[in-house]
Amino acid sequence: MGNFEKTATSLTIFITGSTSGIGEACAHKFASKGAQLILNGRDSSKLDFLKQTITEKYGVNAIVLPFDVRDKEAAQKSVSGLPDQWQAIDVLINNAGLVLGVDKEFEGDLEEWNTVIDTNIKGLLTITRLVVPGMVKRKKGHIINIGSIAGDAAYAGGSVYCATKSAVKALSDGLRIDLVDTPLRVTNIKPGMVETHFSITRFRGDKSKADAVYAGIKPLTGEDIAETVYFASSAPEHVQIAEVLIMPVNQATATVVYRSGEEYK
Ligand code: NDP
Ligand code: 8X3
């Protein structure tokens, strides 16, 4: 499909938050197509393991770039210090993100919310700011932001997280406007329920609470989202998939979900 399939072997993909879930699945998907990968995350040992797995399994090149996307100086140093053959990033997947808690807006912990805001908004913006100028110069590149259904409407217990994902939508739309006179593309992928480490992080390690989120429904997997990310990136060069809202078949909105045991109407 498109031009990507023909040239994937020569493409460089930069994935933030690649040590788990959607980011890790994207790493496998793009490596399986022969692309070389820049793998970011906070956990060096997980990154090293992912790099080893991917290089052995798919025979592609990979490089690890361990830093916290909230750390502007570390990000700047890491990206500008990339060896020459890794500088020409073709696809940036801004994936690193999280939510902490389900607290009400007037009750939650400001420090936790700063973590969510600094990661999901400022971290994404930092990486975009560092990577996109090179794409503009080379007249080539695709920025794929992992937004969320949570950015479309607020839901109970999601106030701050929803705000950050609304921001991801605004940053994606704004960047698309800023790049309209270039060959660069911007895509905002907005998943619904995906079973990853996401809910375990949200419930601060409480696996039973996390499992309850997906009870009675077949959630999406990281691999389902990676397929969509790949689809967007492999579209012909004149095709810009601006946004994708993707949910399990039994999810209709962030909060309207059909669980087995309930009757189909
Ligand atoms: P996971 O928790 O499985 O993965 C999140 C990844 O982001 C981890 O590798 C994590 O690393 C990394 N990360 C978190 N904070 C930072 C940081 N400051 N710097 C660098 N890396 C960081 O969850 P998902 O794969 O589900 O989440 C990926 C993205 O998808 C997020 O943006 C999330 O908001 C979004 N999303 C998820 C949905 C879902 O239902 N799962 C639905 C819609 C969107 P570490 O292990 O170090 O924390
Ligand atoms: C994650 C999906 O519905 O838990 O972005 O906010 S949701």
C-alpha cells in the first residue's frame, strides 16, 4: 500500500514511550516492515531488551534514546546528539503518555496532574519542536500523535487527562495548519479502550481495578493501534489521514460500553 511499503527499509522511525503497550507494538510493526528505529523511553534496561529483541527478530537497526520526555535538556541533548545516519527522521510517533488517578478536578493531587500535563502536552511539544525542523528542511516527514477518545469530551474522573488529550488534538490541528505548504503530514490517532499498562498506571499499580476496566468487553490491543499507525504512515504521499477515532466494537463513547452479560437490543 502506498509508497511506504516500497521504501520502509530506508525509513527512520522515532517512537517515544516505546517500552510498553502501543509504543512497543509500533516498534514491532515498523521493524517487521524493515524500518530502522529510534527507541525512546525512561527505562534503559527495557529499552535495551526491546532493541535486542527487535534487531534479532527482524534484522533491522535500532538505537536506544533513554530520556524522560519531560526533561527538555536531556531531550535536546539526545536528539541533537543522534549519529548522522539517524538524524533524518521520517516518522515521529509521539506516544509517551499517561494518566494518574480518577480524581475530581477539585480534589486531585496537583503534583500528579503536573506529571500528566508535563508528559502528555509539554513532552509531546518538546519532541515535536526538536524533530520537525529537520523534516521541514528535508521536505519529508510524518508526525503521528497518539491522542485519545478522551480528547473529544470530558468524562467523570478524567478531567485533567481529557484536557491533555484535547491539547493533543489542538497541537495536531495547529501543526497541520503550520505545515500546510509543505509535504509533511500530521495524524492524530484517538484510541478508545486499549488494554496495556495504561490502566495499571492510572490505578497506581492496582491490577484488579485495572482489569475491571476491561471486564466483559474485548478491548483493543497495542497491536491494533500499531496497525492503524502503520496504515496512516503507509498511505500514498498525497494522502493525509488527519484523525482516526478507533474503539472496540462494543464501545460507543468514552463511557458508553456494552459488556457481556448485557443483552443486545
Ligand atoms: P503504557 O502505560 O503501556 O505505555 C506508556 C509508555 O509511555 C510507557 O513506555 C511509558 O514508560 C512511557 N512514558 C510515560 N511517561 C513517559 C515520560 N515522561 N518519558 C518517556 N516515556 C514515558 O500505555 P499505552 O501504551 O496505552 O499508552 C501510550 C499512549 O496511548 C499514551 O499517550 C496514552 O495516553 C495513549 N492512549 C492509551 C489508551 C489506552 O486505553 N491504553 C487509549 C487512548 C490513548 P514508563 O514505563 O517508563 O512509564
Ligand atoms: C485512554 C482512553 O477512555 O480511558 O485514553 O480515557 S480513556
